[in-house]
Amino acid sequence: MNALSSVEVTVVGGGVVGLSAALAAARAGFSVSVRDVGSPYGGSRVAGGMLAPATEAWPGEEDVVAQGVEALAMWPDFAASIGVPLFTAGTLAVGVQPGDLADLRHSGELLTSREIRALEPSLGPAVRGGVFAAGDLAVDNRLLLSALWKACRAAGVVSDVDGRVTVIAAGAWSGELHPALKDVIRPVKGEILRLTHRPGALPPPKHTIRALVSGRPVYLVPRDDGLVVGATQYEAGFDTDVSVAGVRDLLRDAETVLPGIAEYALAEAAVGFRAGSPDNLPVVRWLGPDVIAATGHHRNGLLLAPHTARLVVGLLQGGSS
């Protein structure tokens, strides 16, 4: 593939991955436009905002973790370059049952219930211990989207102009945009809740909390005004309904971990679609002489965004894979 030093680039997708790629390309000297698919169910809008490669890893995802660790190291500079703050208190990965604690051992040294409560006193009595990942970060996903749009405009990115090269970064919808992605990218449904703090309730936790409750994963990510609680995961196509069972399960498990949320207000229950791939690794490569894929990030779209953006620029500058 020859270098495309003066090409116009159109990024299809206005989520965190697409905007990060557009910004990086513009800063590298390319003329860039963005076409935003505009779905309210995009994964970037509904995400929890965790930047936690180790504590978010699932067994067998060593390659995903390796990419995530590399991306995490890029985040402080990336966030500073667009003026978005990061939550830096780290992640507590906690468990309720002995089996939960056994599953957490791959994330680091296990702490006792007393040690874990010394870090986060608001944890409930059912929590038996956990792991503290001090290097994990988090970001408010909606602030991030706004900051990326602002940075893109400042870098000269325009909207809805066709370029010579197209970057497909439309998340779960990418499979509908190119035949090479049709059987590769699929939507993975997730439900997420936003809780707002009410007067008299305990304040939000200082740390991001990832928990296993009898094997079921749940996370609680602090925001200035409350918490994000997530997330369910279904292979259900583009089903946009928020299910009663999904909300019930999230609230039950979150309250087991952090009982004080019972006094919070349920402000939002939403559905978003992750871009699943066969091996949960992103697809970032040329699909043809004028089309690049940057999709398939599954649960790690926010985390891997600056890493993917760097790869896309490398491809535009002449890279092959």
C-alpha cells in the first residue's frame, strides 16, 4: 500500500473510536471529514468509561489485555491533549463468594475484606475481599465525546464530505457497511443504568468498583453527580428494549456490593451495542485500496481508542496491517 500523504479521509462513525481516528489523522496532516451514523444506541454514549485492561479482562483474552495495557499508557497524554479529565483513583475488583475471589486472582494480589473496606468503607458486608488496581483510570464517556468533537473541529475536521479513503468506525453497525465485515462484526447488546446522588445518601465511591456477585459481573463507575452501573450482555441483535430482568439484575447485584445506592435516584436506563468480533480483538486493517476498518472493539472501545487511532494513521501513512 502506497503512502497517502495528501488524501482526504472520511471517517464513518462519530463515536470515540471514529472521532479519535479522525483527530489523529487531522493532526497528522490529512484532510478529514466525519460522517456520523447518529444512533442513540452507540456504545460510546452508553459506556461506563472504565480504562482498566487487567481488571476488565476475561480468561483467554491475553491479546486483548496486551493491547489494553499499551493503550492505557497513552491515555494521560491523550486526555490532556483534548482537555478531558480522568478519574485516577484506580479500580477495586471485589467478590462476594469464594468462587468470585478465585476468579479475581489473575488480576493481582487478593486483599481481605478488612483491607478492601479500608480503601472503600461504603462496600457492603457481603463483599469478602478483592484486588486493588491502582493504575486503572476512568473517564466520563459523554464528556469525552464532547471534547473529541470540539478537538476535531479545532483541528479542521469537517462533516459529511466524501474523501478518497474511507475509515469504517461505525461500531456495531460496521458489519452493514462493507461485505468483508458482514460476517465478522456483530452487535452485542448491553443495558446500563445511571444513578444520581440524592441529599442524605452516602456519596459515590472514590474508586471504580468491579464486582463478581456469585459469578455475575457488575461495575459501578463514579460520576460527579452519581454512578454508572452496568452492564448486561446479550446476543440479541439490534434489540433496543431495556428489559425488566436486566434492570433488576443490575440493581440487585450493585446494591449487594454498595448498599447505599438504594437511596439514589434511577435517572436513566439505556441500551447500547458493542461491536463484537469473533475473537473480541478489534479489526484495524485495509479492506481494499480505499477502505480501512477500525471496529470490533467489543467492551474495550474507549480504552483502545488512542491505540486504534495511532494504527489508523499508520495505515494511512503507508502501513499494511
